[in-house]
Amino acid sequence: MDNGAIRLLADVLVWPEEKINEVYALRDSYKMMKKLKKDGSYRILHEPNPVLKEFQKRFLKYFLYKIPLDNFHIIKGCRPKSSHIDNAKWHSNKNTRFVLRLDLKDAFPSVKKENIRSILQKFLFEEIERYKAKEFPMRPLFSIKRAQWFRKLFKDFPQLNLFYGDSKEILDDFIELVISLVTYKESLPQGAPTSPYLLNIVLSHSSLIEKIYQFLWDNKIFVSKGSISQILFSVYVDDFTISSSKPIPKSVIDAIIGIIEQESPFKVNKNKTLYFKRDRIAPMITGLRLVTIKKSRQELEIELKKEETYYNSRELKNIRRKLLDENDKWHIETVRLPKKQIRKIRGLVNAAATNPQLRSKLASKVEGHITSLKAVYGNKLPRQISVPYEKYLKSL
């Protein structure tokens, strides 16, 4: 591997060149693991060597996160300040009556080296062209301070449209070096820290999301009396979710699957295609149920009282009139964990609270579950959890 490419990567990551050489020697060091899925089959994971994993985490933070995502508001998963809760809440509103979920089959292995190569070339070559034109990006992939020596290679040749000599070779080698350190057996390994965001990048820049979104908005099925029904679309890793205030016909579902399979390297797992009608069952999105919670007038008054300094009396009356239905109830659209999962967590917390021998062993799991629950419920945990959790805290 070219020393210039190694030096460039070391400067980008603020890492010693010796570390990059060590990582490069371990580029194919993955441990295969099998994880049992709910349907009884196994998910194949490839766990990178600890040194390689450390590099991938650093590369994700210092480099990959700087590559912007098109349709940023649609891609909810595996990016900073976004989670599966945000993905589910995106569809949580009173107009959501029908939900379609599509799962990409073998999404990570479907992303090949050439998919990553073409995207990296696009961004890196464009950035270098900007440097030559003295147009500096807000979040440069090659830092002004750390990789200044590399940028200087272009300074003396602004009149050239193509890269000059060794500078282009370094960039080509840099791309190949990076690809070798984030792929395994020609594709993305499921289990590497870099794989989810690289999947986001490929989905984002393949024009697939735009084509699906445009198809939905152009479809006359969702237009009635001149008004368009609410359609929401989100992507969480390999899970596509579309919600609508109107039914989604099978012909539309088949057309969307066709767009995915014709316009991208991905295939849809038809066995995992789910369609929810909300009047029959609460839709499940990335592990959470969409639910409607009914509150009384008195509870609404308490909530509004917290904000009364921001409203005058007329505004308060308008808010009440808008929110309360004919039965003096108001509705909150939100997300909740399935009852089966709540029962499972309750059993674990109760075991930690009542069994001294298991307490220390289960401590990290209990706190992990409580943290996850608070992200969904806030500080007001479900009673099934809060009661045994209080016992657990008293037992410490």
C-alpha cells in the first residue's frame, strides 16, 4: 500500500502511521458469530478484530459522519442524534391509519466494494476540485490543519481539470485502503461499526429513496377531491416504513418492491413484508407500538396550566376546543413497548430484586433496560416496571 495513502489516512484520523499499518495487516480478521432470531433462523455476524474495530469506530467518527446524507429527515437509523424511537415517533400521529413495512434481504452483504468506491470517488474528487477553486466546504473530509500537505499538492496546478501526478495516485490508493478496511469478502460485514452508516450512504446516494417518495406523491390513489392524503416515509437501517391516512393497495406495494429491486442492489424479504390496519391492530415500527392514549379534561387542564404563562385565556380556550372531543377526552399519539416485552423486563427486574445471588449478575441488564424504557416513557415508567424496580433499588 502506498505510503502517501497511509499518511493521509493517519492524518485524517489523528492516528500514528504505525497503527494504520497494524490495522491493514488485520483487515481480514473477523470472527463469525451466529445469533438466533425470533423465527428460529440465525443471523450471521462478523465481529472485527479489536484493533480493526477500534479503527472502524475512529473512521466512522472522524470521516464517515462528515459525508452528508441526502433525504436526511427520512433516514432515521444509525446516525448521530437519531434512534429507533425517533423512527417510530415519526409515524405516530392521528392521521396514521395504515402502515407498510418492508425489509431488505441481506442488506449488508448486498453492498459491494464498487458501490462504496463510486460514492467515495464522487465526494473526494469533488472536494479536491473545490480546493483547487478555493471553495472550502463547511466540514472538510481532509482537514485544513491535519492534511494540509496533501492539499498543497494541488495548489500549484489550479489550471488542471485532472489531478496531477502523484496526488491522484494517493487519492486512488486512499480510497482502496479505506475500502479494504471496512469490507470483508467483497461486501459490508454485518457486525462492523462502519457498516450501518455506509449502508445509509449507499441508500441515500442511490436515488432509490427519491424515486419511492416521488412515486407515492404522484400516485392518484392517495388523492381525493383535490387533497393529498398524509404519506410518511422513513428508513431505519434495512427497514422501510410507509404510513398513510388512506389504504395502501397491493398494486402500490408491488410497485414499491419493484422500484427497490430494479433501482438498487437490494432485494425485499417478502416474508417480512407487513401491512397494518390501525383499526384492527396497533402497528409495530422498529420494535415499538403506535398507540393512542386518551386523557380527561382535568388532565388536559393540568398540562395546559404548566404552559399558561405562554397563552392568554382566549388561546387556552381555543386549545381546549381543538383537543377535546365530544366526550371531553383528548388524545395523545405516542409509542410504547409491546406488552410481551414489558413482561419480560418485569421478570428480569423482579428476579434481580428478590434473588440476592442474581442481583450483581443482572445489575447491568436491569440498568440498561431502565435507560431504554426512560427513552420511550420518560421518568414515568409503566407500573409493571416501576414497582419491582423500586424494590430492586431498595435491595442494593
